[in-house]
Amino acid sequence: MSTQKKRKVIMLAGAAVIVGWCGYLLVGRVQHAAALRREAAIASVPDVMVISPRREARHVSLELPGTVEAWYQAPIYPQASGYVRMWYKDYGARVAAGDVLAEINTPGLDAQFAQAQADLQSSQAKYDLAVVTAQRWRLMGKSQAVSGQSVSVQDANEKSAAADLEAARHNLDRYAALERFKVIVAPFDGVVTERDINVGDYVHEGGGNLNATGAASELFSVADTHQMRLFVSIPENMSYILQPGLQASVQVPQFPDRRFEAKFLTVSGGYDPDTRTSVSEFVIDNTDHALWPGTFAAVTLTAPEQATHLTIPTGALVFQEHGMQVAVVDGQNHARFHTITVGRMGDGATQVLSGVTPDDRIIDNPPADLLEGESVRVTRPVAGYSNDTDEKDDE
């Protein structure tokens, strides 16, 4: 084969290779463009997870903080001014009604009491004299020895002396009552929870020692703990559960493995405008005196639900200018927005009063840019993302 023919064959072979390479590149680009179009078409349809509304349980359970207080709690203040002579009951002492807690030395009161006794004796003597004088003048008035005016004056003097005597008696009774307050006694059976006095402290009428703010502190505080009062602030939307017969399960930090039963007693009948809660009161039997006043309590309330409504995850709610809505997937896999009426709202679930049915497929956590009528692709959530795994793939 001549050199010219060889060159021609080589050129034809090179041209064929170049044409084949160009064709390969062209086909690759066409396939890549088609793949991009397919991916864009897929990406243009958002993947969503759907859930179905659930029926509420027949019982509603509510966990709230509470405070345990004594059945009776009495702060005791002095009614007489003086110095503490001695105290007899310390923190934690069990006392019965009438037990002596402390004694107060009141020299000023004692002097006033002695003066009141002397005033009574003086008034008694003046009254006796007025009675005798009035009787004599009335006898002389009968014999016309004195004028009727003079007799009337003596009668008035007798009545005035009687009034002064009565006032002196009441004044003595007052100081006698104050004398009895020199001895501080327990008002009822209970336990001493506070003792804020020492021997030699000066206490004044109506208050004990002055604290750092200038306010008077009580001498003792006595609590009756045979039963305890449990106070719980109930949210406004749950106040309907407060009915006779309602019971609460109570746990306190000092007894983590023990539960106390509390019975509903009463409710305040009004709401705090700041917290929108109502104070409810329960009763706990405390025969073993395990609970102390001021204890924090974790309270679990369980009550029958008023009506059976549907609940959905709170994350499925859509807040728009039209009101509260949810996004529902129709039979053609298009998103439709339904306006709903909600009841109680919680962190995890929300009660729906109207606007959805148990058969609706509601989009959980819908995309923020989802539009009415937009096509969606329903997917199955991965394990752990949602508790609702009954939905099937619609691809």
C-alpha cells in the first residue's frame, strides 16, 4: 500500500474517532439534561408526612405543681408588752391546746392592773356614798324639807357614780384579760414550726421582735398537721375538671417512692388575671405527720373528659391571616387548607373542636411555602420521627 493511501486511511480513522467522541459527548449531555429535568420535576413536588386525627382519651390527665400547707396555721403575737421571762416549747415540739409556750414579764402592765383595782375600789366607795346621800335626800323630799330640784340632783349623782363604777369594772376586766396574755399558750393541738424569741427579748403589744425591715415577727407559729391542705393553680381551660369526688395523686421530693391521695375540697371561683388560673384546694390525710407545711408537691389530676374530640400534633397547625388552619392532602395528592377551631393547646398535641374528620390526611410540619392546591408527595417517616407510622406510601 502506497504512502498516500495509508495517510488517507489514517485520516478517515481519526475522523471516525472524532465523530464518535462528539456523538458520545452529545448523547451524554442529552441524558444528563434529561436526568436534571427529572430531578427538578421531583424536587418541585415537596415530600410531606401525613397523620390522621386521633380520638381523645376518655380521661384527661394533668400534671401541675402545688403547695402543701397545714390544716390550721397560727402565727402567735403578744398582746402585752414586756420582757420574755422564759420559753418552754422549741421547734418541732408537739403541743396540745392550752399548753404554755412562754411567759412574759410585764411590770408596766402589772402597775396598770393594780391602778385599775384601786380605781374600782375608789369608784365603789363613791357609789356607796352617792347611794346613801340620795336616799337621805329622797326622805327629806317626802317631808318637804328640801326642794324637789335638790332631790333630782342627788338622784343624778347616784346614777353618775353607778356609771363610773361600771366603767371602772370594765377597765379592770380589760387589764385582767391583758394579764392573762402574760402566759402564751397553744391555740390548738399541733406542732411548733417557728420560735422567734429568746429569754430577755423585749416584745411589744401586737408584735414580737422587730426584724431588719422594721416589721414585727411572731413569737411562735403552731400548725395543726393531722390533715393538710393542698393548693393547686388550675389553668382556665381545665377548670371544668374541678368537681366533687375528684382525687389527685401527690408526690413530694422527700418521699420519691410514695404517693399521697388528695380529695378535692373547694375552688376559689375566680381567675387570676395575670396567670389565668384558679386556686383549688384539696385535703390530704396526714395521720403519720409525714407531710410538713410549705412542701412543694407534684400533683397529677385525672378526670373524665367532657366530650370526645379529635387531637392533632401541635406542629401541624398553620397560623395564617384566615385564622388557625391545617394542610390536608386530598385524593389527588394536592394540599388543601382547612380552617379549624381549636380547644386546649399543648406542647405536643392540640384539641380540635371542628374543621377536620378522622379520615383526613393532615400534613405534619407543613413547609412554610406550601400553597393551596400544590402537589405533594406523601412519604413514610423514618423511625423515631413520628409515632404515627400507619400511613402507606402513595408513590
